[in-house]
Amino acid sequence: MMEIFQEWYDHRHEYAKHWKKKNKNGKVMGYFCTYVPEEILYAADILPVRILGSHEPQDVTEPHIFGMYCPFCRDCLAQGLKGRYDYLDGIMISQSCLHIRQAFTSWQIHIPISYSYYLPMPHNLQSKHARPYLRNELAVFKKSIEDWTGQKITEQKLDEGIEVMNKNRRVLKQMYETRKAEQPPMTGLEAMYLAVSDQMIDKNEHTQVMETILKKLPGRKLERSTGTRLMIIGSEDDDTAFIKMVESVGATFVVDDHCTGTRYFWNEVKPAQDRLQAIADRYIDRPACPTKDWMNRTRINHIFRLAKDYNVQGAIIIQQKFCDPHELDIPAIQQMFKENNIPTLFLEFDVTVPIGQFKTRVEAFLEIMQEEDLF
Amino acid sequence: MRYFAGIDIGASTTKSVVINESKEILGRHVVKSGADLPAAAQVTYQQALREAGLQPRDIHLIATTGFGRHNFPGAQRTITEISCHTRGAFHYFPRPITIVDIGGQDNKVIHVDGTGRIINFKMNRKCAAGTGTFIEEIAYKMDLPLGELNRLAKESVKDLRLGIYCTVFRATEILTKIRIGEKKEDIVRGVFCSVAQRIIEMDPLEGDVVMTGGVVAHNEIIAELLGLLTNKKILLPPEPQIIGALGAALIVIPYAEEKV
């Protein structure tokens, strides 16, 4: 019953092209970072799709992005340069890290597109100035979208946009929560397809499908044993090959802290009279990306909470090669898990990962946790 | 008396060990892994059996390990080389140890507590600098027989240092050293020194350090250099290259009852 999410993931481009045909004059916006306020896009009847890589070795980005920029930002730009996103009407980014911003600006320069927008998302979210700052930036952005589409975004449309996003987040979170069960009714691989496809598909449709599945999900029995309950932590991650490998050697991912996973949908917009402020607050209060998690580091408690709530036995911490913001947090995350007697395994990811070598590490990691068997 | 076998199908060589339930090694054999892993595993298993004076039917349980561990259909268990090296090294040194295993394509640093449990482990990333493959490459570039390197390095009297990353850049650096007239003995010692430094930068070495694997088995100067650089006594088990295979065989002994 979960196959549809993988189908959407595998055929993301066909889906978006089909959506455009179905929605006469419908615009598709490619976005590079999950701090992009999709509420405003939905309010303008625009389909937001997240630009992701394809996990294939490529040779087109070298002239545009430094070699020591992360493999993910290079992979994203490669998709554009290869014309796979040729249906996009616009692209946008919210300021998060320099690497993905380089992919965005390079896209602006080298791939003709009629609309592009850089949203200056503040970094110091803990400053009292962040909230009015972002609210005003959202107002400027909303105006830009109105000018582009030629249509005013009314308060009512904004409410609709908020409701589409909130409902989707709520149902997706309920889907995730079924994984707290002793025998989770979905694998980590299925959960990855579920959450990542959510960033590609019209939320109305995605929510509707989830609601149908959610009714049957708690009773679903997987014909596999759960094994060791794992959490996976890192930046963006749609490396399905890795997840599949880990789940083939006696483990199940039960929760994640990824911006392709929980960080994307974990909290909702709290309705308020000032809609733009309500939206701004939602992005400021969401589980933080490490680029925005200071002066105080709030991620650690949040990750600990997730690990407890989902009864996690071990955590795999991944780092996209050269991703400095995430690397900075890794010692603190490892320390927290160590203090709570939850073993961790650190792995460095690239566009493709060496599955054979990683398999040895993962199996050894699982052997250590189940070690009564061996020693 | 029951008998057990461990087969370590590694990236460079495949090793088999046959033991009895008193944990005595009765046979062992090492071959190059080559391109046909099941064949290499079979050959080395048969040879180890022959040395032990046993037939396949005498073997109670077989465990495989190493990167090619799924290439021996007759095995009852497959276990990662991390756990097997730990079990094998702990057999000789039952106390808190740090195991440094240098293999054909992997370096491992494994921290083990006083009960033989793994505290944590690290392996090299994608890069093969400082592994057996690195040494093979340098021997090839310098046109020296692999088997001569240990002896040559021992004749060196100069502390020549090379960078520790990247096999390809090391080869270029060595060309520079040759051009300015450095002696091959000193260069080879420098190569081994870079292997030891690569290990040191991977992870802190705590407690007694035990080295295993084929590279140190054939080039024990690496243990000497690692000791020199860390000011620690480096311990070597009797046959460092077969420690993984031995560990695999030791791990399955307690499972003998289950099979009956």
C-alpha cells in the first residue's frame, strides 16, 4: 500500500509535467531549501517541488562549483544542467548554507528561467529581531509572487495555503508516529519515500492518499523482523540504497532528523491574525538546521526527545562530505547519545556511497549492539 | 573433540584457520583472493584442513568474515571482520586493548574493553592511503620487491618523513626524494612511517596496542615505528595475518551445542 510514494519519487518529473497540463497556467517552483515558505506558494496556486539530486556520478558541475562544496549541491545543479527540471517556471531559495546557495546562483546564471527569488532567511533565529525581520521579508516575497503571477494573494488564499501545509504536516506526522510501535508498520525505506515524495507532489493529493493509508496502517504486518531500532541523523538524505542495505542486515529505521524528513514537517503554523507573522514564526520555531541553531544549540534536546519517543537503540549519523554546519554539530550529538548509552555510527556520504564498505561498518555496529551473541 | 574453521575472505588475501574446541590452531593457510573469491576460499580451507589432518566432515561449524564473507556457501555464520579481529586479538591479549588492523584496503582501529567487548571502532574513509594497497603501489613505483621492503627499511638510519595522505601524491613525493638523492632504504622507512602516522591520526590509541593483519605480518617494522611515534609498546599476536580467521573460528565454538 506504500508503493505509491516510491512511484511518485521515481517519477517526480513526469508528475510535475502532468500537473502543469492538468492545471492550466499552473506554475511549478523548484526550491532548494526547506526554509522556503510553501504556504505562500500554495496560496498562489503554485506547485513547489524540492530540487534534489539523482545519486549518479556526473561531470557537468566542475566548472561551476568548487570541488570542496558538498556533493548534494553539486548533484542538484547537475540535474538542472542536464535539463531534467526543464519544466520549472521559477526557482527559489531561502538562505541556509553557502553550498546550496552556490547551486542556486549557478542555476540562475546558466539555466534560463523566467523567475528566481532569493529569500534572506535570517541565521540568528534566537534574536528577537528575527521574527519581524522574517515577517517583512515574507511580505516582500509575497509581493514578488503577486507581481509574477499577476494575482493578488488575499488573506483567504493565505489561510488556504496555511491549511494545505498544516494538514499535510499533521497527517505525515501521524504516519510517522505509527513507527513508535514495537513492530513498525512501515520500513525506514518506505518512510523515506513517503517524506521525500511529499516535497515533490501536490500536498492536497499527497495528504489525501496518506489519509486513506493511515486508516489501514496500524494493522499492517510486515513480513520481516524489526531487529535493531535505528535513528538516522544528518542534513538532506534521500540515499535510498543505503537505507535499503541497512534494513537488509537486521535493523529498521524508526525515525530521522533530516531536512528531507522530520525537520521538514514536524511543526505547524499556529493561526494568528497576522498571517505572515504566523508563517514566519513557524519557520523560526521548526526543528533547526545547524546553520540556524545558535547561539544556543537546540537540536540536541530535540534529537534526544525523538530518540526516546521512538525507542531508538542506535543512531547512524551521516554527513554529506564537506558539509561544515552539520559536521560542527556531530561531536555534540555523539556526546549526547554516549551519555544516554545509545551507540552511534558515523558515516560520510557522497553522491554515491560505497555500499560494500558501509555494509561491513553497519553490520559491525549491529554486532556490537547485539554482542551477547559474539563475545 | 570438535573442530571449527574460520575463513577470512579479504580484499587482498584469503585466510583459513582450523582449530579444536580447546582453541588450539591445527591448520592455517593464506592465498591471494584474486577475482574468484569462492575458489580462493575453497583452496585455503582445503589446505588448512590438510595441515590439520582433517576432512571437511570433521569440521563442526564454519564461520566466514572479511569483505568477501558471503562468498563461501558452506558457512554456518558470517560475522564482520571488526568482531572477528577483536575476538582473535583478545584471545592472545585478554585485557583492555586498542586493535590496529592494517589490511589490503581497510585500516581499522578498534577499542576493546577488559571483557572483550567492542567500545567503538573506526575505519578509513574511501581513501586507501596507509593500507596494504598503498604499500604495494609504492613498491611498484620504486620497482622494489614487496618482500624486500621490511629489510630495506630496517637498514635505514635516517628519519625521513613523507606526507600521510593520498597514494598518488605520495608516489610523486617519492620521485622528488629520489631526484634529490635520498636513499631507497630511507624512503621505504618513510613510507612505513607514513602508514603509522595515518593510523595515529585516525583515532586515539588507548591502553595496550595490538596490531593485526597481513601488512604488519610481513612488515613488522610498522609496529616498531608506531611504537616509536606513540611511545607505546606495540603487541603482536603470533600470526597477525590470520587473526581475523582465528576470531571467526573462536566465535562459533559456543554455537557447537546448537548444531547437535
